[in-house]
Amino acid sequence: MKRPEILAPAGNFDSLKAAIAAGCDAVYLGGNMFGARAYSNNFNNEEMIEAVLYAHKYGVKVYVTVNTLIYEAEVKNFMKYIDFLYMNNVDAVIVQDIGMMDLIRQTYPDFEVHASTQMHIHNLEGVKLVEELGLARAVLARETSFEEIKRIKENTNIELEIFVHGALCICYSGQCLMSSIIGGRSGNRGTCAQPCRQKYDVIDKNNCKVNKNEYNLSTKDLNTLEYIGNLIDIGVDSLKIEGRMKSPSYVYLVVSLYKKAVDSYIEKGKVEISEKELENLMVTFNRMYTKGFIFGEKNNDFINSVRPNHQGIEIGKVVKKEKNNIFIKLIKDLSLNDGIRVCGKEDVGFTVTSMFVNNRKTEVAKKGEIVSLFSKENIEFGSVVVKTLDSKLNSSIDSLIKANIRKVKIYGELVSKEGKKLLLKVSDGNNEVIISGDSKLERANNNPTTFERIKEQLNKTGNSEFSFSDLTIVGDNNLFIPIKELNEIRRKALSLLTEKRLKINRSYKKEEYKRNVPSFERKMNTNLYVEEFSEYQKINLNDFDRIYVRENLYNDLSKNEKIYPKISRVISNYVNYNKTPLVGELGGVYKYKNVDTDFSLNVVNSYSVALLHYLGAKKITLSYELNDKQIEKMINNYVERYKKYPNLELIIYSKEEMMISKFNLLKYYNLSEQGYLKDKFSNKYLIKEYDNLMYIYNFKPRKIDNIMDYYKIGINNFRINIVDEKDLKK
């Protein structure tokens, strides 16, 4: 049975140390640039070098997130940063941008690249594509089902990485534009404002409210501890824990529990986690838990509509209020310096600095007791009290992090023979060193150095990262061996072993980037996409060169030469078409070869354009997140590099698809037809359903009028998207 890698988050150096102390196999972290957690502390270049050296001492791999979209003007600095990571022995980089993925692979063929979950790889075909392009690992979309993961694993050789714990996006990774469109902060650029964690009303098509003002898009946290055995059985390579914004205590606790789960399943065939350990996990941080769509979570159990932040654990209820004191009947223990929240009409949170039981001051109040706390707040009788911070737990975890200095198990053999030099062989299982002593050994006149004494001395590895798991002494037992010589030979052996362990076998030779791209005729085309048949009936076909429709309409309309199919962005079963399909995910590019690509492939630089053209894309739709200057620079650089124009499309009118989600609000509230999300500013966002997926659209359309200006700089195709339009002339 293959043991999967436990991959831990490290938002700062303290979290890195916590993850390693807890027993992780690898960490992922970000630098100060190009990472999808821009608001994490992250690592500057000096800290990055130190982090890699520290992790490698303990045999822990380091993966660096460079998983944002990269604009044309950033490419040069991006590759300088990649060069820095490569030269400083980072084990792999995690990449979202398909152009940068290709550029890294072409330039540094021996640098391991992982496809970020932001790349929206969710099916076998998508995995096959990145495998063919030379990637070492695919981080699958969190919505990918267990059955699909199993199918992918059985039909590819690439490593698969699966999220097993932590925060979830309501939207398919890499397919959310909500923060970018309505808040000006791009999730694909690492600055998501988390609009999904805000309150919304849900209203039906008749403008009637169907719910209270709730957190209708705020997901529970993923927790798959009890299902780890399932993932091990199908051969998943890496179990990823989310949490680069979390505390070192959180990182230590979660990593240690998943390590325990993996170890117990491999050793005993079952996962053994106690109720107390699960309780500790919840009090450290939780938004309530879900097993996720990976293990078939029901739509109704996926959302925590009550609270978007730390839920805590219930410890009692308010049973009395007197002046500036509240009385709580406890169902769990409470200690000084714990953090609590009293949940009423208005939540009240504070740290317990003093408390009384039976009018006696105490440091610990026990389950079943009534504890009184000072509070001037207006707190209601019967309010639920939750613990949000356990001071004793945090203190014990801090002690464990400091005490659990990780040791690398090594194996040694010392050979001592009269008239010969000492010989010490040390191995960590992958690396081996052999060190000889300085002088020839002589027979002892009186007190020979016993094998027990030799072993005792060699085992004194001190503050090093090594600990002998097995140490064999062979040779003559009547020799005198100076303690100083034993210390020196051990020191040299461990030093050389450390050196070997830190060395990465790389060529350190950059290759030239090359991609052959086809030529295209410069011709202006006006294209259209319509979602509903009723909208299709209103258009004049002669006004457009090509009209895209969803698959459910295509079969009825395909006889018209202008009608082309638009493929779902989430798909596992492809059908063949006699016309070029419009695809919005990498699996479709692999399946069909001859395709047009949609905005959801997040094309923002000339290298992404080149790769897609190389792979067979005839027309490439640009990302909504590009501005005019970025578009012009991208085209200019493409033309300069390849001496030809690309074939690009710009969407000039559209209510942008802001989000696509496996969670479906329409089903959640039993709405048979479309509905709307209403925010605090009274903006109404259209909700529609296709193929059991929820689509959320912007409340106002995107409009671009200066088409000729774009044509002059190199764009050939212009598309209008018609979604829920009452007046097409508009």
C-alpha cells in the first residue's frame, strides 16, 4: 500500500516549523509575488532560501505557489523569480497560468511543475493534457468526484493531489470572477475579496424573497479524515491541507491528525481518531464541516448560512443576567484566557480574564457548573455560548511544536579493526556516506573501548536533525578508540550526509523557449452566443458569422451552417461534433484538438495564446480581466515573437458569468426556474441552472463600442453574449 504525501500549508516561518514538527512530507508556501494568497505573510527571498534549507534538512519538500494569472508586462519579472526558485532548490512550483506553465517547462525542463487547482482540471482529459505537456502533478478541482479521481488515477501516470481539509470556494476553482467584476479584486490574481462570505437575499422570478438575509454562498469547511482510507486505496499521491492564512497551532493540529489517520490506516486498515481530537480540531477553527462533493455531499449540507467565520464549539447557555454579570450553565470545561462568543441578536465576543463558581474565583470551571463572568453587554437569557479559543490547547500545542524537534531516522555501521582506520557508513535510505578515521587503531593495553560505549557515543547526535534507528558495530572488541575520534567521525559523517540531502540533481541549464504557431487570415467576424431558444428566435442570423448555443439546443439547430456548439465548462462525458466546438476547459482542448476557446481559460498573455494555438485552438477568447493596454501589449509581443497575428476574440457585450458552482441555490430553495441574489446595495444577480450546475451572472452588462480600435491592434473576432435579455436591440 502506497503511503500518500501529507502536504501542509505554510503562511509564515512559524507555520512551516509547526508543519514539519507535526510530520508533514511537504509544504507549500508563497513568496511576495505571484501567489494566490496575497494577504498571507508569505516569504521574502531571504526567508525563502532559509525555508528551503530548513525543510530539506528534515527531508521535507517545498512547493512554491506562483498560481496567479500573469499579465504580459509581468512575464520578465515572473521568469526572474522562477529562476531564483530554481537556483535555490525549490522542489516544484504550483502554476495556474497555462502560458507560464508552458514557458517554465520549455525553459527549465528539469524543474517540476504542478498544475494548480486554479487551472480547473476536473476530468481525465484535462489531466492527460497537462501530463502530455510534461507536468509532474495535477491538483484537481475540489469538486471532482471520488469516482472520477479513481478513473483518472487508473488511466494516467501523473501524480494527483487532492484537497482533504480546510476552506472551500463555493465556485469551481479558477472559474470565479465575482470578486473581480463586482469588487475590483481578482481571485485569479490572489486578491479575492470573498464576496461569497457576504449576506444575500434570494428572490424568485416574481421578485419575492424566499429566504432571510443569510450567508447563502458561504461553504462549510472540508474535513475528510474518516475517508482517508478511500483515497489511499485508489493511490492518490498527495493529501493537501488548506490553511496558509491560519495559525501555527491550527497547522500543527490538522497536520498531526491527518498524519495519524494515514499511519493508522496503513498499519491497521482503519482510521483511528478520538472524539477529543475532533473536538480540539473544531475549537481551533471550523465553519462546521462537510465531506465535500468529492464524497458526495448533499447540496443542502454544503453551506453554513449562519456564519462565514470561525464557528467554535458550544460550551453552554446563559441562564441568568444580573447587572454586569452573566451566568452560564456549562456543558464543557472553561478556562481563564479562553475566547468565547455569546450568540444572540448581536454576537458578543471576549476573552475570559476572570470567572467565579459559587462566588469563588477559579481558573477552571467544569462541565455541569454554573460560571459567572463580567459583562456590560446586553446579553439575552438563553443565548448559546461557544468557545472560539482554547488557551490550554494552544499552550500545549505550542509546547509540542517546540518539543517535537523532528528527527530523521538514519542507519549506521561502524567497522573497527586492529591496524586499520575506523570506518563509519551512514545512510538515510536514499543517501549514503562513508567516513574513515584519522589514524590506525591499536590494541588496548588495559581498558578496551566496548561496543556498548562506542554505540552510546555515536548515538549522541545532539541538536542535529538525525537520530540512529539502527547502529551496528562490527570488528575487533579489544581496541582502544579515543572518544574524540568517535565524535569527529560522527560529526563528519552527519555533516556530509546533510550536504548530500540538500543537493538537488539539476542541470542548471536554461533552454530556449520554442513554440510553432499557425498563421491566420486577418478578417473581422461578429459572433453571437445565445442561451435560450426564445432568445435565438429573436435574432437575425444574417447579422452574425457564427452563433454558439448550448449543447441542449445544438442538436435541433445544427443544420444551420452558422450554428456551433458551446461545451459545458464542467464535463466528464464528451460527445463528438461535426463543427468546431467552443470549449472553456482544458479537457475539451485535449479531446477535440480543433476548437475555439472561451474566456474561462483565463488567457491574459501571449504565451497562453501561443500554447492554445499550438494545441489546435483556431480562435481564442480573451479573459474579462484584461484592460486595453494589456491587450495591446500582449498582441504586440506575440507579433514580435512569431511574426504573425494570433486569432483572438473579444466579448463586447455580456452579462458576465461571474460564477459556476456545483452547489445549486435554486435546488436549495426549491425554485423551479431562475432566481436572483440580492446584495446589500440592492443589486440583483441572475441565477440560472444548466446541467445541474448553478451559474451566477453580473447584474449589469459589459459593453464595448470601439470595435475598430481593437481590430486595428490585432483582434479579429467580436462576440455578443445574450443572457436573459428582454430587448435584443439594447
